[in-house]
Amino acid sequence: MDVPLILPVSEAFGVDRLHLGIMFLANLELGYLTPPMGMNLFLASYRFNKPLLQVYRGTLPFLLILLAVVLIVTYLPGLLLLRQ
């Protein structure tokens, strides 16, 4: 993916590798759950034989929680990186 391209830039700005990896994965999952083009939503709709709109409504609370977590992880890295 794009991580090898982003890693040198993030290190130049002092972003920890672990923090970058967690931010990267959380943002990817947020994109996979965001309507109308969320790939995970299409897969869940197909797998469970539910209408796509019903799957959208069912995932909305989790999408909002994930959005809050992505914001917290991005702007408060000290909560994640409790290394000794």
C-alpha cells in the first residue's frame, strides 16, 4: 500500500511508527464503512441477504464511534503510546 511512501515523511515529522500504523488501519476501516462506497457494507449486505440501506442504518452507531476513536487516536497519541 502507501505506507512505505508515508513512513519517511512521518518520521521526518516525528510521528511514531506504531502510532502511524494504528492511524492508518483505523482510517482504512473508517473508509471501508463509509457509505455509499464502503466495501465492507456491500460484503455484509451480500453475505447476510439484507438490503443495503438496512446495513447502512445498522452500522451508523459503530461508524460514529469509530470516527470518534480515529479523532482521539490522531490528536492524542499519548493515550496509545504508553511505553516504558
